[in-house]
Amino acid sequence: MMRVLYLLLALILLLYLVYAGFFYINQRAILFPRHLIIPPATVSAVPGLEELWLETSEGQVEAWYLTPLSEQAAEPSPLMIITHGNADLIDRWLPSVSGLRRMGIGVLLVEYPGYGRSQGVPSYSAIRETILLAYDTIIHHPKVDPQRIILLGHSLGGGAVSALASERPTSGMILFSTFTSVTALASEQWLPGFAVRDTFNSLAVVQEYPHPVLVIHGKHDRTIPYAHGVALHAAAQQSELLTLECGHGNCVENWELFWQNLRPFFVQTGILN
């Protein structure tokens, strides 16, 4: 009987090692599924779009600066830096940010190394380098007020903007469907957290971040559970939690209305009056 039990335990251990080993070897392909995302061959013709090519250690990485559309917008203007999720591209955010631009806020969309038309291989260190370089580049733009910069990261992008917020001055941060860390996500799947290469520890950042944080999370999110949003909200020094009745994606039906509803947060951060 004991021999059967030992064999069963050995089989369970073997299966777990195969399971954990698969994810360890393929973790970056899972975290950064760029091979599944085909970029458009050309950049859309959008008024006020300026292409920036960042010279990183991974090669050239694309970023787009979109000027404010409001005729009343003073110059220099406030800026929102946006980073997208792991199965997305900056191209897909163009229709979403028009409302922001009409409010007098410029937008910087930063691509990840290896995504879209950008060179390189994505990783935490490569993304951190890219977004820091994007920040250091855009603050010298004559239309950008470096004292009024706010961040928004969706999903994986929340980890990216958290890395930026920990190293550069900003006025506020929006974490949309973001994890506390990739390590925590791995542990929830019974995977060893110590084996995670790209931790993206957003929780550690918000604990030290001195400015307003808006956490937005879908109550029915199965990709990054709602509990992550609750934990980020609880950890932040100045925080508001906006709960949406949605899953991980497609949480916003009307982006124009969405941005207008966030105006009180923009005023709180000081980027709008």
C-alpha cells in the first residue's frame, strides 16, 4: 500500500515539475505574446500625430505623440503617457484617446520592444529602458508641460507605468486592470514565484508613490482577478478604486464619456483646472 502511495506522490511531483518547467521555459512567450499580433503595414494618417523612434539597447522602438485637439489648449500642455496590455499595439489606442485630446491633454503612446514595427525582444528591463527613454525625450517637447504628466497603464501596461513612476516625477497614475505583480499571478497558478523573470511589481511602487492613484478594475476579470485591483487600492497612499461591471477587456463602450468621467481625477492631480 505504501509503495503505491509513494508512486502516486512521485507521479504528482513529476507532473508538477513538467507543468512548472513548461511555464518557466515559455514564460516570456506567454507574458509577451507578440507573435500573435500582426501590426498594420503603415501608420494611420492622424492629424497631430508625431512619430518618435527611440534608440534603445534593443534597437529602435516606436512611440507616438498626439498633440491636444482643443483650440483653447494652452501650450505647453498636460500629457498622458499610455502603455497597453501584452496582447495589444499602440495602433489600437488611436480611436480611444481622441476625447483626451479634445480635453486639451496630449498623449504619448509607447510601444514595447519587439512589438509592432519596433525592434528588440520584450522583457521587464527592455520595457523599463524604453519607457524611461520615452519620458526623457518627450519632456523636452515644446508642447509638453513636464510638470503636468499623468500615466495610464492597462494590464501589463500598469506594470510598465509603475516602473516609470518609481523613477521619474509625475502628477498621478491610473492602473487599469493591472496586477499587483507577475509573481503574484504565477503563485495563483501554483507556479514558483521565485522563477519569474519579469516581476513588474506594481504593488511595491504604489506603496511608495506620493501622488494620486486611480485603480480601475473589472469585477468579473478572470485574467487578472479583481482582488489585484483591491490590493493596489489598499496599498496606495492616495487612491480611489473604480469598479466596472466587466471582465479584463472591452470595459469601455464610450471613451469620450469615460474620459469626461475621469475629469475630477485630472483636476485632483493638477493636470487640468
